[in-house]
Amino acid sequence: MNPDPDSRLTSIVKVVRLSSSPFFPKSLKDKSMDNFYFIGVDVSKKKLDFCVMFEGKVLHEEETANHQVAIMSLLHHLEEDYGISSGQMLVCAEHTGQYTFPLACACKAVECRLWLENVAEIKYSSGVQRGKNDKVDAKRIAIYASRFQDKVRYCERPTEDIERLKQLESERTCNLQKS
């Protein structure tokens, strides 16, 4: 038996009224993220592409070397130019293994939050993608961080000694495969 279209319309209207009532939250977004600057970072071996977004608008795009000092310099530059405190920044990047190490060190030094996300999560969340370059990828990552901020998992970096051992082991494995 097919439901009456008028009764379906009535039930939709009731849901719409319910959603505009004061007892139904309009947004489930964490209010502590309202004034956040979402920084998307596309990580590669030699360089990082940054895209800074605030309230859905791109404020700044820049490329920098994948070295801790250069990344810290850029983050300090953002703090000064836009009046951002480190507590208002959420840096989001694809987890690409050892290439994210300088970024993790810089974020820890500057005391800003870092979210390393699975590459597939970011890729499949944005649907069909046209045009691929590092600048566009950084913007997609910033948009991802803004849209899915309720899924954020801050990166807790192990001690530097453990990280250095992991990096040395990775280099050793790579060198053994070459010979």
C-alpha cells in the first residue's frame, strides 16, 4: 500500500517545525571551534603547501620548505600577521609517514594543535576531484578540517628519541632494499 503523498508532506513539515524549535540544536558543532583558523597542509618530501581558512574563506596560501625552522617561521608569521594565537590554530595534514615529522616538531614547538588524518579519509570525503596540484590539495585539506572538525583527533607525538629511532629504522630499511 502506497502512503498518501499529503501525509508524507505533513510529516516533513512537522520535522521542519521541530528542527526550528528551541529544544532541537541547530548545530552540533563544538562551539570551542567557532573562532578557529583551519590550516590545511599538503606534505611532500621537500616542501609543504599551506592554506589558511577562517569562517570558510581562504586567508592565506603559501609554500615553504619541509624543515622545522621554516615551518615554525611560517606559523609565527601567521600569528603576527593575522593576530592568531596558537590556541586558535588547527593544523591538518595527511599522514604521510616520515615526511610529517618536521611539521609535528614545529607544531609542538609553537604549541598549536596538529591533526594527522588518513589520506583515504580526506580523498574520499571530497567526492569527485578535478585538477590536482599541491595548492588545491592544501585547500581541500583545510576544507576537510573545517567540515569534519567533530572527528578531530589531535596528534600526540611520542618523545623525540622514539621518533628519531623510527626515522633511522625507516632509512635503514630503505637502504637495505636498495642494495
